[in-house]
Amino acid sequence: MAGFDVDPVALRSAVNKLKDQREELTHLLEDAGRGLMIGELTAGDSVTKQAKTKFEQLAHGGDGSMVAAVRSLRDRLTQNIDAYEATLRQYESDDDAAASDAERLHRSS
């Protein structure tokens, strides 16, 4: 029978680390939502104003912005966490079923 081994302790540890990373990304997004603004560019000339606007668009400006990239990374982490947790649940279910079958065989012999 072909298969694979799962180290549930290591996988749970990896999932917890991914959750910590996801939480850090969420905090970063919350900080960005409160105003990631380019305050250092304060000269009143048109070139500086245009540069400031461009930097702010790069930070917040929808697709291709830093905020969008962080949100995308957080979403991918969530997908991976969900997949790993599903693997753990299936492994634990299969392991419980195998233990139950082994006990039943042992009792009948």
C-alpha cells in the first residue's frame, strides 16, 4: 500500500508558526489601514507633491500595491493553514480508525 507519513507534532508546530506569521501580516494591514503615509515629503513644490502621491499609491493603490501584496500573502497563508489542518484531521481520523480496527482484531483472536 502506497502512502505517506505524517508527523502530526511537527505539522501542528508548522501550522502554529504559519498562524503567527498570518497574525503579523494582519497587524501590518491594520497599521497600513490607519494611515501608511509618506510624511517626510513635505516641500510644497509640484514635483514633491507628485512623488508623495506616487509613493502613497504604491503603498495603498489597489492591485500591485504593497497593501494588496500583503493581503494576498495573508490569504495564501490562510489557504495553506486550512489545507494542513485538514490533513491533520484526516490523519487523526485514519489513525483512530486503524487503532480501533487493531483493537477489534486483537480481541477476536
